[in-house]
Amino acid sequence: MAEIGNNIQKAKSLLDRGELVGLPTETVYGLAGNALNTEAVSKIFEVKNRPYFDPLILHTHSIDAIKLYTENIPEEAIELAHKFWPGPLTILLKRNNKVPDLTCSGLDRAAFRIPNHPVALELLQNLDYPLAAPSANPFGYISPTSAVHVQNQLGDKIQYILNGEVSNVGIESTIVGFDKDQPVVYRLGGLDVNEIESIIGKVKVMEHSSSQPDAPGMLKSHYAPRKKIILGNIEELLIQCKGLNIGVLSFHKEYSEADLSYILSEKQDMHEAAKNLFSYLRLLDESSVDIILTELVPNTGLGKAINDRLKRASI
Ligand code: TXA
Ligand code: MG
């Protein structure tokens, strides 16, 4: 099993040797390795059982560090970076050849993010390379929002997990890129698209597709628990599923007919709902219920990203 601890130097020395470390961030926990070391990067793909065509995000502690690996950063990207970094935003930028092909699956652009987490930032400041860090879950499973989640899923494959409390945002970063000059959101996430639009104006939001995804995180079934999960009107579904052992994940209402139920946010707060989403899905998935019933939340602000995850989990 992996050790869970607060020892930045220990994490650094493992990373310097090309090993992987569990990394807390404000969105979800990452499985981190030296982004410039192809052996470390291939370990990430192996440990996650992730296809090599699905590129990784590079994490750094500063815009200056990112400039070492990129060219022609668009003005709007700089504006977003100044406004939202450190934070739950990933920006796709034209990369130079210091970034190994393996890290970004041979694409011309690489994904960059400065996470807003004191432990992650302290570690990154101590390194002279960026960290490639996908969410620390086996490919296709729910992203982890605590060190214990990482331990349960990947603890036998890595040695060390840095502890950083429960991830505050709870869903992955919003991914933005520039298609010619047009800003495009490739993945809805922890930064509300309205906030992005308040800085750079209207952006295009890509619909996810199951073939030829521009950001493979857009593969339709990507956040699926192992149990069957049905999205719809919970009241009606409860009647249809009578006789089964039923788990419910609701937005704010209590459903007493359920055998096990979790409420995302009684006060209907989208930030709280996002923070609870993956850990509640995980608890339901690990419970003895036969089936999980859930519903969409209002499609405003972070609700859009929550609904995106719920839709994919229920396919
Ligand atoms: O919040 C997050 O973004 C977390 C934390 C750990 O930072 N990381 C994360 O990584 O969610 P991952 O690997 O689970 O998702 C990254 C997504 C993938 O869907 C990938 O396809 C997309 O980013 N991506 C990465 N590099 C890309 C590139 N060069 N072009 C297009 N999409 C890219
Ligand atoms: Mg992921």
C-alpha cells in the first residue's frame, strides 16, 4: 500500500527518480510524474490503464515556467491565466519540442494548469520540471477527491500519496483552447464558463462526442461508476425500480423511499454540489445498492459541469 503523508521532500525525491506520486489539487487528486521524463510518463499511462492517445495535463507553479514549453501564447490565454491561475482552468497552448510527444499524445498543443492548492504549489516550486498529472483513478472510473480514494484505487501501484484534505472544487478543471482565434471550451469543469466569458467574451462550448474527440476527456462514458446509474425523474424511477435495493443521489431533496440516499446540496449551492458529487457517487457505488437513481441539477453555472458528469456516468 502507498504511504499517505505530508513530506514534500520525499515526494520530490521519488519524482526526481522517475517515480509517481499522488498529488492533491483543488479539483481532484492527480497521479503525478515528471512530464519531461518519458519513462515516468509511460508509467502514468500504465498505472491508470489509460490509452496513449489520451494526452496529459502539465502542471507548473508559474506562467514563466509555462513559457519554457510553449510558443505564441494568444493574448486571451494570457488574460485568462492572470485572472484564473492558480485555479481550476486548463489552457491548451502550442508547445515546443521540450514537451515529449508521449506526454501530449503527439499533438501540437499541450495542456497546462497551475493548480490552486498549497501542497501542490509547494511541491511544484521545488521541481525543475512540470508534473504530468491526470486524475488519479483507473481510466474510465470516478475521479478521486481525497488521498484515501487514491489509496483505495491505486495504492498498490504507487509508493506515496501527498495528503491535502478533500479537494475543494471536486470536479476536474475546465479546459480552454484556441481554434485559430476562436476560444473553445473542450471540457466543462470547475471554472464556470460565464466567468471565462466575462474576461474574453463569447466562447464556443464543444459537445462531447464518442469518436475523434478533441479532448478525449470528452469521450462519452468517462466518469462511470461500476453500478448501473439511471438519470431521470427520481420519483418516477423509484416507482419503476420498486423491489430493488435503491441508492439515490439527489440535488437537494430527501427521498425516504430510497435504501441509501445522498443529497448533493440541501441549500442548492452548486459549489457544494460539485464538491460532493464524486465522493457520493463513489459511496453509492461501493455500497450494497443494486442501482443508483439520480437527476440533473439546474443547468446554470457549475451545474453545467455537474450535469455533464452525471450524463456520462449514466450512459
Ligand atoms: O482538474 C484537472 O484537470 C485534473 C487535476 C489532477 O489537475 N486533471 C485531469 O486530468 O482531469 P485528466 O488526464 O483526467 O484529464 C485531462 C483531459 C483529458 O481529457 C485530455 O484528453 C485533455 O485533458 N487534454 C490533455 N492534453 C490535451 C491536448 N493537448 N489537447 C486536447 N486535450 C487534451
Ligand atoms: Mg480523468
